[in-house]
Amino acid sequence: MDEDCDYLFKLVLIGDSAVGKSNLLSRFALNEFRLDSKPTIGVEFAYRNVVIADKRIKAQIWDTAGQERYRAITSSYYRGALGTLLIYDVTRRGTFENVGRWLEEVRSHGDSDMVVVLVGNKSDLEHAREVQMKEGQNFAEREGLHFIETSALQKTNVEDAFMTMITQIHNLTT
Ligand code: GDP
Ligand code: MG
């Protein structure tokens, strides 16, 4: 274990291609946003240190590098992961319809007590919205997930999405 932290949490990002996974990560870890999408040049993971209840937590957050096709993500991606952001795009209904499949995959590959936060991203594109907030909320409630809408572009709730996941893990593991 690193000497500069008390806990290391492995976290993973999942969801269909182009929902904004890489931008949510770069916003949280680097405070950067990219207008273009470069799926093949995706980083493998990024770190950010946070402090919760006097404990220094190093969040190691894994991003897919374009393997979003169903079942193309291998179990090593999920191995040891304590939490996941399951992301869809509020402007593309199909990405919301696939959330159930992603959840199945998380539940079959991941630990049974993995913390899952359902994230509806691109909330800034209100004029193009195809999925209502209530639909995301209802799904999350039925499945026992946390839920939040974000905009990686406008920085809305990005910090909250990651911190909800990290705080919940902290509460479960310490
Ligand atoms: P990934 O394939 O899931 O990693 O998605 P990316 O992060 O590469 O984003 C896909 C595209 O959506 C890119 O053109 C981004 O600029 C755009 N994008 C990502 N997040 C947002 C957002 O919150 N709002 C808007 N308007 N566009 C976004
Ligand atoms: Mg990406």
C-alpha cells in the first residue's frame, strides 16, 4: 500500500460507447473536458486522492478503451473493483435501455457488494433529452442503486457522482 494514503479503492466506469465515461473521468481526475471523442486513446486509469472522515483515500478509476461492446470487457476489468459508475446518455434512449444488461454484467463479474451509481450524463442537452430524470430514478430505486444526473461539459454533479460512490464504499469497508 502507498504511504501517502490509508485506502486504495479500485473503481470502474461502464456504459455504452460515447455516453461520456472518459470525459467524466478526465473532469473528475484532471478537470478537463474534450469535445472530440478518442475512444482508442483512452487512458487505462487515472487517480485522485480524496479525504473522507480524516482518511486519505486514493481512488484508482478505470476507463474502458473502446471495449464497450456487450461482453467485450473482461473480468479482469471488474476484478477487485469496489464501485462502479454505470453511465448512460440522457439524449440517447438506447444507452438507457442497455443499462439492465450492464447491471447483469456487473453482477456476474463483480463482487456482490460492489457499490453501483447509475449516472445519466449530458444533462446540459435539455433540448435533446430522450430519457426523463424520473425514469432513471425509478430504475435505480427498483434495483437498489444510487442515481444522479451529470454534465461532464458543465461540471454539474460530477464531483457528487464520484463522491457518492467513494463515500458509500468508505462507509461499507471501514
Ligand atoms: P465514452 O465513449 O463513454 O468515453 O464517451 P466520451 O467521454 O468520449 O464522450 C463522447 C462524446 O460526448 C464526446 O464528443 C464528448 O465531448 C461528449 N460529451 C461527454 N460528456 C458530455 C456532456 O456532459 N455534455 C455534452 N454536451 N457532451 C458530452
Ligand atoms: Mg472513452
